[in-house]
Amino acid sequence: MEIPQKVIDKVLSHIDTEELIDLTGRLVCTNTVWDPAAGTSEEPAAKVVAEWASGKGFDVRWDEVAPGRPNIIIRWQAGPGKRTLMFEGHTDVVTPGDASAWSFDPFGGQIAGRRMYGRGANDTKGNLAAMLIAMAALKRSGVRLAGTIVGGVLCDEEDQMLGVQDFIDRGHADKVTAAVICEPQDGLICCTQKGALRACFTITGRMSHGAIPLSGLNSAPAVSRLIDGLHLLELEAIKAFGKDKYLGWPSFTPTVIQAPARGAPQLNVIPGLARILVDIRTVPNQSHPKIITALNRLASETGNKVLLHYEAYDRLLNLDRNRNLHILPEVLSDRPCTLTDINDPVVTAADWATRRITGGIPEYAGVPGATDGTFLWAQKKIPIVTMGAGDRHVPHQVDEWVDLDQLAETARIYALTALRYLMPQGGK
Ligand SMILES: [Zn+2]
């Protein structure tokens, strides 16, 4: 069903680019790094958003997720209808790191040419402002919509994702029928994101003097076997699941190898305790429970192999010692892969909106990391599409920036996505 051009024009005429740049600047100028020692949190950005949204006549709710770490929930029942579209944007940013390495004040929101610089300009305060401006434009335009729009302005996306968890726990997600995750994807439409499974192997042997190795039990031989085993699991996954069109290859990467896992490493001390951290990234159809089973099996098989190695060795040396080696596998976090049907109404709405605004054919891609959308998708089965302004390589770098023209385009795309998704049915 076609939306009349005059309705589209009416909505777009209410996108205020100056207000978008001003709001982005105000958000970037708040330091929202979660750093209890320095006394910074998401709160100042939440205040900016709450005051701004109240001023626009939205229903605004302040949920304290943890002390000083609020979620702001903006609700607007635009018209009667079953659909509820959520726009999600996070208020926290990662550390600027060494501020002297920046050419701009990380919390200055300085504009040079058509770019705004600062921590969060790209990830994701610009897109957060764009979704708010889109909501305000729809409201101000007075066009007929069927359903509700929810703005989820959430804390702690960069670390534990406590904000989205709280949003779900309080029931805010219960009636949401689709969500736009506002993150820097450079205008691409992303319907899938890699899963992430983080695991740890702790290997317990027995420490001893390097000159008297047979009085201890070195944990290091288990470390090398576990790394080999992880590589084999990766090869199996590559063969079984192949290269995903949008997400690339699955991976099992040992990222932290510690032996000894505690205390100062010393050349003449045999490590009694060792630890391996593994970062596993998955593609659709890979089962996380099956991977966890495989990790447990790897731990027990490696334990048995190392024990056989020590038994044979001790026989050769005619030695009797305690060969009590133990490998403990643990899952540290489990974030599934997400995949939204390309024919879902929220995706077709995003596709249509992108075509209308850019005049081009939308490009599709995948998100390499997890987002707040992961939890909405996994726990509430909400179809999600991730899109927004900003170069995909710029997040977390020095001199983070966003292109202001692309940001304005994004606000227009968000507005038309909502217009299309909440279009009254049956031509009424
Ligand atoms: Zn982000």
C-alpha cells in the first residue's frame, strides 16, 4: 500500500537538522563513561534526554537500573493499533583512553567541516539523537499512525548490558513487536549479528622448583593441547557452517593464555595453575548448547590425555607421584546469534525508508558484535534491525566522529521506517 507523497513530505518537513546537531552535541558533551572511581556514569545524558523528551510532550519514565545508571523510557501512543515499534539507543560510551592522543576534546562535541568529533559521536549518541528527532517529527507532523512508539534510551550497552536486561525485566519489552537498534552501521541494514560465547579453562596442577620438576605437576602441557583442541573445533565449525554471507566465518579464539594464572611468573617455578580464555563467535544455526558440550568434552579428553602422558613418563622414570591434574571448563557469557527474517515488516519498512531517502538500493550487512538487540531478540523474540549513521570502524577509536549529513539522513530514514511500520492498515 502506497503512502501518499504529501504525508511523507509532511513528516520530513518536521525533521529539524539544527536541533539534531544541537542535541547530538549536548549528548557528546556529557562524559558518560561508566567509571565509579572517577564518578562518571550515564546519568547526565539521561537527564538531557528526559528533559528534552518531556519538553516535546512525550511520556517519560526514569528507571534506576543501578545507582547513577538510569534507563529513560519514552512512550508515545501514536494511534490505535497492535504494533509497537521500539527505537533503542544507549547512553554509555567507552573510555576516550589517553585524551592527549586526541586532536579534539573527547567531550567537546567540536564540529569541523561536516563532522562532529567526540567520544560517542559515532557510537551512538548521534544515532540516539536521530531516533529522538525522528520521534518528535512524527509527533509534530500530526500524521495518522496505528500503534505505539517506544524510545529505549538505555545504560550499560558497552559492558554487561544491564540496561536492556532491566528494560526486559520490568516488562517494557512485552508489547514491543519490532525494534530498530540505533548503532553506527554506515547506512547499511543489518538483520543478523554474530553470537558470542566466552569461556574459560582453569587447569590445576602442582607448582614446584624448576630444578626439581618431578616434585610438581606442570599445568602447561594441558594448555597447548587445549589450544590445539580449540583450533580443531573451529575447523569443524568452518566445515559444518561455512562462511555466512553477512557475518563471515565462525571462530574459536584463545585470547588470554596464563601460566601461572596467579602470582608473579618466574622462570624457575613450575606453574601449578593455568588459565585460557576463549572468545567464540558464532553464525546462524550454530548451537551454543552443543558448543558448550564440546568444550566440556575437550576439557575431559584433554585431562585424560595429559594424565596418560604423565603416567607413561613416570613409568619410564620409575617414579611414583601424585598426578592429580584437573581442568575446569566454565562459560563466562552466552550471547546468541540473531537473525531477523528479511521479509519481516520492520525490515521491509527500513528498506522502503532507505530507498525513499537515499534514492539508492539498500545494502544489507551483519553486525560483528552483540548489541542490546541481542537480548530483545533472544529473550523476547522481537525482530530487530540494526542501522544508523557512522563509519563502522570508528567506534572506540581516538578522534571518533560522525558525518552530520549522514546523521540527518539517518533521522529521516528512522522517521520513515516508523511511518511505514505503523501505517494504518486497510487504507483507512
Ligand atoms: Zn554502540
